[in-house]
Amino acid sequence: MKRSIMLWSLMTMACLGYAQVVTVQDLETGHPLELVTVVSNQHNALLTTNSQGQVKINPFIKASRIDFRMMGYKTISVSFDELELAGFLVEMSSSQVSLDQVVVSATRWSQTGQEVPSKIITITPKDIALQNPQTAADLLGGSGEVFIQKSQQGGGSPMIRGFSTNRLLYTIDGIRMNTAIFRSGNLQNVISLDPFATESAEVLFGPGSIIYGSDAIGGVMAFQTLTPQFSLDEKPLITGKAVTRYASANNEKTGHFDVSIGWKKWATVTSISSYNFGDLRMGSYGPEEYLRPIYVQRQDSLDVVVTNPDPKVQAPSGYTQINMMQKVRFKPNARWDFQYGFHYSATSDYARYDRHIRYKNGLPRSAEWNYGPQIWMMNNFTATNSQVNPLYDQMTLRAAQQHFEESRIDRDFNGDTRASRFEKVNAFSVNLDFAKAPGPKANIYYGLELITNDVDSRGTDEDITTGESVTGPARYPESTWSSYAAYLTYQYNLSGQWMLQAGGRYNLYALEADFSNNLPFYPFPESEASLADGAFTGSLGMLYHPGQTWSVSANASTGFRSPNVDDLGKVFDSEPGTVVIPNTGLSAEYAYNAELGIAKVFNETVKLDLTGYYTILENAMVRRNFTLNGEDSIMYDGELSQVQAIQNAAVANVHGVQAGLEVKLPAGFGFSTQYNYQRGEEELDDGTKSPSRHAAPWFGVTKLTYASGGLNIQLYAVYNGEKRFADLPEEEKAKDYLYAMDKNGDPYSPAWYTLNLKAMYQINDAFTVTGGMENLTDQRYRPYSSGLVAPGRNFILALKAKF
């Protein structure tokens, strides 16, 4: 009898163990759904389905509610007992409209969008696959809610709510990418990220300094890369994909391969991508000022202006890039999860195109102006512990080391001196984040952060006629920038309809700079400089849900940006005839933001959302005229130049509206549109006002979609408003080489639009083909503030093999 009872018990446990594996499928096609998030009201864990649509839900046994969520699908909420009755099979039906999305960037922990008072958008794997972007910058721009500026093809500087560059923050797998030399000029660091290795991306709009610290003023862009997947049975789980892609506008030739191998406790993923971009061809119909009629060649020891055989080809603008990633994951039990990740990205040299189209006395100013290889490497280790105790329910430790290399190489037209400036940054960071639910209605998120950046900068000047090189001035002093912080966020559900959120962060920062590398070249009054200060930021938000289809949010928050090495110690030419020098008297700038958002879903077919915001930036660090040892001008690169410096000398404000409409139409059709309007102004040196440089003209995207079986089609329009001469920032008015000319002969940025068609067809479980035509009408346009003219008519074809 005892033996029979024991046998029955063992069989029951075996069946129960098997039954804990849930399979999630698309209701219409029966295809497995990967990366479905699974959460429970009785546990803080976040689970995701693997490539076979399967997930082991051991932590949720006997839970009264388990939610299955995925963008583009209706959320399914069931109990564990109901799952058991359904044979542990979940079938999800597509839904183009929903208020229920899972986000991570707001607190570093999984939440639904209805628990976050800030506006957040998610770019899903399905979005990435259909959009098929060339770079991570194009991935963000495809959302229709992030404006992208490009000074060269190897670039892409996002603008969000009137802010850009070092007032926006990037994270990769929860690790801060911003360094101490992120500048106020346009940044191209985002292209170091590989869109093929990106699992998903989120954009948190508005200040995010409570969680992310300095620089998170206009928004936070959070990228999640591929995660190793475990096997749920005794056989190894081997999955991967190979992709090849071609684009006609720049003769792109791209290849990608990744493979994931998972066992029960160990898993790895390996990814490699190779990119080759030729010179970019612009469109046929648009301003003639954008054409490239000539360029410079070196012939017989002379710089010669030659005729461009095709003025629509932007020479030089091509480059190559390689990306590699390796991750290892170990999960010894249900409580602990360890991950190690290695990321590497390197570009070839590439031309800064906007510097190649400047002229002086009718001739090009520069014979050479290139960025050297942009290299980014990251080693990161993450340990997550899920264990209910008095201090936390979940804890995550993130430790990372990043290495950055960048350089600038330029030489004047028919000049003999090639100036090269090299920078290296080693960045170290440690984050310790905790989540605790002290009661059924409350959640606490808190943590500690430690960051340090070591900056190494040097310069060389080479005489190209003799080949001799000598030490030249460096762009930055030898420096160390550090940040130490603690934060806490508290959420409380007042009722089923109301939720409050409050948070605070205290940040200490310090900077040590040694100007010895530049003393032989510039008469700086000090050889060393240091600063140390603190910053406190806070937020208060409210969410109101009159019903499941309504969401009203209000949020007040502050953000800050501490002075970094680029602000305090940089020497560079901002434009012809000016030179920016160090200023050791800087302090942090602060942003004060208020926003109100409303979202409503009508009959599960129409979603309308609207967000308005107003941001004030005080103590803003801006470039202003300065003196050096009492002199307002110095000789720089052989030219008498006005001395300027970054100073806390302005107040700026930005206000705007973000609006979206989604409609689910019959027979698999859908319609959506996103519209963004922002307007800003900042103080000038004389107290007058100027439009903000990074407040883009209104822009948006409108899409008509069709999905049936394995076929997805998008016909969409991308558009951008005009920026009249009177609306241009004062510093942009001097850059006539970037703009078209109005009837008065003044520079301005014309309005533009493109019509585009994309399609993706899943031939079978293994093969998918993606193709399309961008800029169908071959428009010639240059996005506001960009140096590079956008692609003309562009045919794209990609083939993906999945295994």
C-alpha cells in the first residue's frame, strides 16, 4: 500500500512538473509567440516565452491571476487552475489597440504602462523586423516619436521633446552608455548598437533622473539586447537566425548571424553583424542647394576640386562597421539568475559630411575632415535574486566596464598639417537595485549607483609633405569624472482607480582635470581644476483609471545634468573664427517638467492618446563669449578666433504635444498616426530670446497596415514641418551651407514628406523575406539641422533564415 501511494505521488509530481510548461500561440496562425511577458499578482517575477512560445511558470503555481502580455495582442488574464484546465495552452488574438503594455525603463523593473505616470513607448521585435532599420538611430526614428539629426551617414543624433545630445540618456541592458565626453553638439554614439541584436527598445519621455541620474533630462532610450534562452527539457534548445540585406540608396551590403544554445541551467547567445555602406544618394526633386556638384581629391601632392559625376551622390559618406556580442547565462535555481555580456562595435574611418560642404573664398574649407574608428566595448555582469525577505523581494546587481575610442582628423584645403585628436574613455559602473512590495497596495523601488570615467586625450599634428608628426593640442584634459547616488521610488494604489508615485534621488558628482597636456599650446591660467557638488531631484505622479479603457496621468519631475569633461575642459572650433576653451566655474543645470496625459480605447478598435508637457531648464550650460587672460581672441589653428566657453548663462523652456491615434479596421487592416509638436526658446548673451536649437519642427508618421497569416504590409508617410528663417536659432542662421534659401536669400529648412511601402512575408517556419521602397516619389530633403541629405528612392530587400 505504501509503495502504491509513493508511486502515485511521484507520478503526480512528474505530471505537475510537465504541466508547469505553458505554450503560447497566435490564435489565427498557430505560430508560437516569442517574448510574451508573463506576470502574476502574487509574485514580482517577470517571465518570457522562448522561441518555441514556451515558458516554465513554476513561480506562479496556485496564483489566482497570471497575465500574458504582448504588444499587438490582447492581454489574457487567467488563474493557474484555469491554465491547468486549458492544458497549459494559451492562444492570444491580435489587437492593434491596448493600454496594457509591459515596460521596464521607468523603474528598472517590469510594470504595466498603466502603473507609470510618464509617457513611454515600446519598439517591439515585430516592429524591428518589419521596419528593417539600417542603424539603431533609424530604429528610433521609425517610431515616429523621436526626431533624428544626421551630420554624416555614420551618425544619428536623437532629439526628444526639444532636447538632444548630452541631455538624453542611453542604456543598454540597464547599463548607462553616456560618458564624461558626451558633448552638446550632435552625437553619433547610438550607431554603436546593433539593431539585429536588439530584442526591444523603450523610450521614456521627460526627465528620468530619479532612476538614471545625470543627463536624463529630455528622455531615456533603453535598449534590451538578445537574452540567452534555457531549454525546458533534457534536449538542448538551439535557435538562431541568419540575415542578409541590400539597400540601393547607399549600396548597402549587410550580413548578420546569431545562435542561442540553452540547457536547463546554462545558456549562451552569440551575435555578429557586418555592415558596408557606400556613398549615399539623395533624391531627384527638391532644393538645388543640397546637390554635391564638386568634391576634393588629392592629386600629385595637391588638393584639387573635381566635378562630381553625379551631384546627387554625397561623396564622401560611405563607411563600414562590425558588431559582435556574446552572452552567457547561468540559473542554478529559481532564486538566482546570473548573466555575463560582452559587446563590441567598431566602424571604419568615415567623413563628417557637413564639414566637407563648407566653403571659404569660393573653395572648400577642408580637404579632410573625418572621424576615426568609433570603438565601443562593454563587459557587464548581472546577478538577480528573487527572494522575499524584509529588505527586498527582488534584487539586481549590475557591474559594467566600458571602453570608448573616438578621434577626429582634419586638414585644411591645400594645408600641409593634418591634425588628429584621439580620445579614450574607460567607464566603470555599479548599480544595485531593489524592489519590495510591503503590502498589497504598495511597491518600493530603491537603489545605489557608483560611476567613474577616466578620460585620456591626446593630439598629433602631421606634416603630410614630410611625414613628420609632432605632439599637438589635445581636445580634453586628462580627467576623472565620478558620480555616487541613492534613489527611492514609492508607489501606492489608493483604490482600483487611483495610484500615486513619488520619488527622490541624491547625487554627488566630482571632476578632476589636469590641463598639462595643453599648457604648451594655450596660456591657461591653471594647470589643474576640480569641482564637487551634489544634486537632488524628485518626482510626483498620479494615475487615474475611470475604467479599463481610460487612463489619465499627471506627472511633475525634475532632472539634472552635472558638468562633465566636455563642458569643463574642451578645446575645439565650434565654427569658423571661434574657439571654445575650458571653464572651471560650472555647476549643474536643472530641468523642471510638468506633463498631463490622457489615453482612451473605444470598443477595442480605436485608441486615442494625447500628452502635453512643459519643461524649464535653469542654469543651462551654453556657449557664450569668454576671455582668456583678459583677451577675447586667440590664434587657433592659424586663425584669429573669438574666445568662447561653456557657461551657466541661460534659461530655456520647451513645451509641446504628443498625439497618437490607432484604429483597428476590418479584414486585417489598421490605421495609425503619430504627431509631435514642440517649441522652445533660450536666452542669448544679450538677454534676448532665440528658438531652441534642438526643438525640431513638427513631425510625425501615418501608417496604413495590413496583416493576414504570414503577410504584413505597411504603406506609410513620414513628414516634417518647415522651419522659417525667423524661426531658426541664431547659431543655425550662420550655417547657410546646411539649408535651402528662401525667396529673400535667407537660409531655412523646408517642409518635406516621403511615401514608403514595406512588406514582410513568412514563407514558412524557417524563411522570411522583407522588402520595400522608401521615398517612393524620390524627394530631395534634408531633415532639420542635418548635414546629410536624406536618401532618395531606396529599394530594400532582406532574407532571414531562422532555425
